[in-house]
Amino acid sequence: QVQLAESGGGLVQPGGSLRLSCEASPESFDPYTMGWFRQAPGKEREFVSTISSDGRYLYYADSVKGRFTISSAKNTIYLQMNSLKPEDTAVYYCKTIWGTIPVWGQGTQVTVSS
């Protein structure tokens, strides 16, 4: 069974940076695509960014373009978040597809506050 484990969340001041990681297991899992979503309190989960397995295709939500960068290495994807704003505060989830089954990580909290 495929599992995802996120890390790297925390509390940061506006304008600061954080780097999230998401590792997929087992190592034999070869995802076609992996991505990040987030859910703020009282709001629906929303798309943030995705990356193809070969790293050629990257997609970003308009709200994070120019500030967030997605990258990958083997079974791990990263989300470098710069120029963070209070509205980026949310639980960030990693997602992939196993066959036809969506797989989600447990989420990592990102709080942007002074």
C-alpha cells in the first residue's frame, strides 16, 4: 500500500520561507504525478501545485505563482514557499494516485503570523 509522509511545516512570519517535503513509500512506487493541496480553517481543500514524474510538467495555482516552487527527487517532492503571506496559513497535504486510487498524506500545518 502506498503511503505519503509530509514534513516541514511550522510557524513563520509574513515574508518568510518554509520548505515542505513529502516522501512516498514504498520505494518501488513510481508515481505518475504528485502534488500539494491545502485547506484553511472553514474553507475547502484547494489545489496548490503538481509535478509530473519526470519533472517536466509543473502547475501552480495563481495564488502561489512566483512565490512557491515545486521540485522532486526520486519518491520525494518538495514545496519551497517564499514570501509567505497570512493567507497561506493552512494544513498542506501531499497527494498522489495509486492506480486509480487517490492517496493523501496526513498533512502538515503552516501558520504565517507575526
